[in-house]
Amino acid sequence: MFKKFQRWKKDQSDAVRNLSEKKRELLKSEIPDHVAIIMDGNGRWAQKRALPRIMGHHEGMKVVRHITKTANELGIKVLTLYAFSTENWKRPKPEVEFLMKLPVEFLGTFLPELIEENVQVRIMGDATALPPHTLKAVNQAIDDTKHNTGLILNFALNYGSRYEMMEAMKAMMKDHQEGRVKEPLSEELFSTYLMSGGLPDPDLLIRTSGELRVSNFMLWQLAYTEFWFTDVLWPDFTDALFVQAVEDYQNRGRRFGGV
Ligand SMILES: Cc1cc(N2CCCCCC2)n2ncc(-c3ccc(F)cc3)c2n1
């Protein structure tokens, strides 16, 4: 028994050493400025264990902390996480109420660490529909971290890309019709009206749980993004898998439509 424990302990320390080595290797090549993640598979993770779905969401929230740390360590500039879509309101009321408490719990637990690590919290989505307790916690975090200059942790919260694009188009057309647009209408100008305005487009999109869809997520912004899929469910997603995704990204030759 003791020998088994010794072996397990050595394997653990080898794994940590190998991961640190892999992170050092990554830093010798191009680190993506912006990584976006569709954090899928939380309900299935719970169902596989005969647990309530909300336990999967709660477990998924803990993974957010680890991946944020690793992204910040690697010098990634923006990490966008798809936390709640406009379609998620259709879920059972108790599940939605639980989900709307997760930002409060996450920030209540981790905001001091995020501030310590110079992380800037942002959200992208229609905040008007969020419950008061959720909005209060998010706005507090945005205010407390607005001067931070490290990783931008951008939560897509009550976000839908088609809604975002329609709102941007309406705003740009209104400005244009009322004479506030002093330049030709362009893709660059339109991008400034999106909720992701000011952020670079994602270089790498990660989606967990084996789904091969973008699910109304950043449809405009993903035009030239590298996609990386894994069957692993979000609650089981690890730093090592995140590092693997970035390493695979580095090994792809992006052409932005060129030859
Ligand atoms: C709705 C929701 C769901 C949510 N899940 C955990 C991660 C897996 C995906 C679904 C469930 N997480 N995880 C973190 C947040 C969050 C959002 C905004 C913010 F400012 C701070 C934290 C969150 N929000």
C-alpha cells in the first residue's frame, strides 16, 4: 500500500513538472492574444454521476478559476468564457436561478485573487435581463478591476451573437442616419459597435463535450479563429488540456484566407 502511494505521489510530481515544462515551451512560440471557450458538458457530467445537473455547473465554476490562472500565466491577453446564452433562459426555473447565483459565488470567492493577479473582469451580453443580485456582483467586480492591466476575463453572460449583431447594426445605422458617422461604413467600424468592441477577435476557440457547433457564439468575431474541440466535459477540463489546445494552435499555420 505504501509503495502504491509512493508511486502515485511520484506520478503526480512528474505530471506537475511536465506541465510546467510544457508551459515554458509554449512561451517560446506565439501565444494567442484571445482565447474563447464554450464550456459545455456540465449537465452531462452530473448526469453521468447520477448527480443533479446543478452540481455539474458548480463543478464547472471551479474549473473556470484554474483555466483563468493558466491563461494569465501564459500571457494570454483575453479569455472569453461562454457562461450563459440567451437560449439558456428556457431551462427549468430552478436551474436558471442556480446559474444566476454562480457569478455571485465565483466573484465572492475569487475576486480578491483576481485583483491580486491583475485580472480585469468584463462581461459581454444583455445585462438588463440579469437578476439584481447577479448584476450587482458583476458590476462590483468590473469596477474593482477596471484599472487592472493583466488578463481580460470576459464572461459572455446572457449573450447571443445574432442579438449582438442586430443591436450593433441598428446602432450603426442610427448613427449614420443622424450624421454621427464621419467615415465610410466598414467591417472595422461595425466591429466597434459589437459587445466585444475594443477586444481583438478570438485566435483560438475551444469547445468541450464533443459538440461541433458554435451555438450562436461570436459569429462575426470567429471569422478567422482556429477551432479546437475535445470530448472532455467541462468539469473534467484541465490545465494540461488547455496547454495542449494552445500547443496545437501554435502548430497550425494560420493563413487568414491567404495561401
Ligand atoms: C451563469 C454562469 C454560469 C457559470 N457556470 C460555470 C462554468 C461552466 C458553464 C456554466 C455554468 N459560471 N461560471 C463562472 C461564471 C461567472 C460569470 C460572470 C462573472 F462575472 C463571474 C463568474 C458563471 N456564470
